[in-house]
Amino acid sequence: MQQAVKLQMILLIDGFIGAAAARIVCALSPNAQQYMIFAHCSGETKPSMRI
């Protein structure tokens, strides 16, 4: 993910694990979120992974 951000590629984030990885990337590269599209939408009751 971090390399994709460096290359200014769009990241499609899907699922809880993907969201967790995206959160780490955003902590390392603050501008990373502008390249992310979150595609997973479900009724999971996991803690919020808002970035």
C-alpha cells in the first residue's frame, strides 16, 4: 500500500484486515487517504477503524 501511494495509485480497501493495514499506512504517510476508496460495507460489529 505504501508503495502504491508513492506511485499515486488508487487503493481499493476491502474488509477489516485491509482497513487495519490502511490505518497503518495513513499513520506512516498522512496523504495516503486521498488515494483510498473503501469498498467494504457490512454489518460487522468490530471496533471502528475510521482513519
